Amino acid sequence: MHLKAEIWDQVQYIFRNYYDRMIHCASYYDGEVDVKALRKSMHYILEHYPVLRSTFKPSSIKPHWSVNEDYCEEETVGVVYCDDLEKSVFASLSEEIDWSAKFQYRLTVHYCGGKSAISLIVNHMCMDGADFKYFVSKIAEGYNIIMQGGELSSLVLKSGDRGAGQLYKDMSEEDAKAAKELMKNVSRTGVKNKFAFTDDEDCKVFFTCKKLKKEYVAKLKERGKQLDATLNDVLVTAYARAISRYIEKSDDPRIAVTCMKNLRDHIKSGESEDLTNLTGFMPCVLDKIEGTFEDTLASVAAKTKEAKDDKFCGLYGLPLMALAFKVFPYSLAEFAIKIGYENPLIGMSNIGVIPEDAVALYGVDCYDTFMTGATKKKPYIQLTATTYRGETTLCIAQKCSQNDKEIIDKFFDEIIGELGDFQPIA
């Protein structure tokens, strides 16, 4: 059986040289997860979502997913026994799934001294951050049904179209027509400034994470609200101000932080029909950064509001990509996309709140969890944010050298310092 390769499936494949295309999740539990129950849940979900057990075929004529039917329940979840839970988890998160692999995900249970953790990576070609959260929640829900003696047939899984066409179904005929003609390529901001990585070639994957405590996040949100700014505006501001001191020498004083936009906002239900990618770019181009944190925040909040007030926010450029894939043979379409569509040099992705029930497993307490986007390759960099139980985890997943990692550590300290200037840490 074959599945159609949708627009973002193909774009993620085209951008494979810029990042590893993986989405990552780690969840830590006080107690031991039942791997047999997890395998049963995962096997059931795999039957429903064939893209996760497919091999991508980048045909020069018609790229597609080839579904694999030959697999067993034991293959669905790996097991590791370790002495250092966090080290084992990050080693697993550092892995990469090739587009030609049998499965487009890797789920592993790590056991360590009465505690356990689950690491999950998924090929970004299959889904974006919003559906990744949904996917994780369904694995947990299936597990809980099994552990409480229920039937997996009661697990409700969405099913339908993976295509971008669903973004226009709830629009008026006039708006849908206009949206399908938005050829403006917002990925090309004209700002070439990039993070000052070293020229080192000896690179490996590093995850740099910082956790903002619940009380502190609440203070940031409240202070931002007083200034008509969201928590995301505050994080973008700290990120931009800090990164302005880590940019390669340039005559252009501007900083462009491209945020990822969940396009499900254009669907009445707020949900995609199936596991897929429905993501757009929302660039925030800032002039020379100077003055106080509040000065920069005002600019960020104004630009964000302007973008969100546009009823077509995030949809620009999608028709351009669709046209390229439709008009050109795939090999030429790939060339055209690379020329016309730019992968953001500086990105920000706020995956948002991870609900407790999305990672709650029967009989064990999930005391920590976070998600992060793709591991970027130099010179690209991205900051990801997720919030669990009120605490926000900031993470940069980067393939770089040890010297670069030390630079990122200092850069992260400056992000935290910027937040401290805005709302001092008690």
C-alpha cells in the first residue's frame, strides 16, 4: 500500500541537510513502566497510522510512502537498562531515523533503579509539534486502558486527510480563493544574520536545556500581560536580545526570529484530520536591538499582533510550494524549493503546554517531561519551549562541536539573564 507524500512531508525531506528532521520527547517516571502494555498500545496505534510504519520513496516522478506490513508487537518499543537515566535518554534522543527506515518513530523505555523514562523520536516528515502532542497522548491513553483492564477498541483515534487542503475547508469561498493565491514567500526575510558558530567540523548532537520554575513562569506571564504581551513574546524578546550579541559580524543590524505557526487555527475544530504537518512561518524582523527589555518587547508584541491579526497568518507561501510540486518534476521541484524557500537561520518554536493526562501512565507518576523540535545543523539554530505542570523547559537541540556547545551554554545563560532583567528571579 502507498500513501501520498503531502507538501510538508516533501519539504521536510528537502530540508534534510539543514536538520535531522526528528521531533523529540522525554518523560520521566517515579516507578517502572510496563513495557508489555506500552507495546500493545503502540502496536494498536501503528495499525491505525500507517505513515509511522512506512518507508519514504523519493521518486523523481511521484514521491510517496510505502507502507510496511511485516512487523510484530515486540518491535514497536525498545528497552534499555542503565545506570544514568538522563544520560541514557539523551543518547536515545540523539539518534536519527532515516527516511528509508521501516518505522518512522523510535520509542524506548529506560529502566534505572526503580525509576523509568520514555524517549520518543518521530520523523518530522510524518507530523508537526501539535500532532506530536496528540500522538504522545494517545500512546498514554492506550497504555492506561490496558493497565485498567479495558479494551483497546475503546481508544478513539482521529482519521482522515493528511493534506493541506483541509486548511481551507472552513473558510468562506472568497477567503479560500484568496488564501490559495498567497504566493508571497515569507521565509525570505532578507535578513542574513546568523549565529556565530565555530568552523569546527567534529560535531555531534547536544541538547541544552534550562527549566523555568512554575512561580517564575507565572511572574513572567503576569508582567508580560501588564504590557499587552504574551509569554511567547517575552521568550522571543529574551532570545532575540541575547542572540544579537552572538551574531557574526555584519553591516545589517536587524535580527529575524522566525516563529512556527500552528495552522490549525484556521480550522474550526482546531484539529487536523489525521497525523500530519500543518505548520507555517511567522517571521519577526527586529531593527537594531537597543534600549531596555521592555523596548524590545513592545516591538515584538506589536509585530506578533500584526501577524496574528492577519486572517491568513501562516498561510503565505503554501500555494507557491504546492505549485512547484505540481508543475515541475520532483527533482526540479526540489531544486526550486531550495532556491525559493529559505530554512530560517534563527527559529523559535513554542510547542506549548503538555497536559498532565497526555503523559500520565497508570501506577507511575510522571515527574518531568519536555519536547523539542528538530536538531539543527550549523549555521541554523532553534529554541523550543514546552510547559508541564506550570514549568517551562527551554531547549536547543544542536549538532555542533564541543566548542560550539560551550558557546551555546553561555548564550543560554544570557537568555536567562535577559529574563531576569525583565522579571528578577527571587
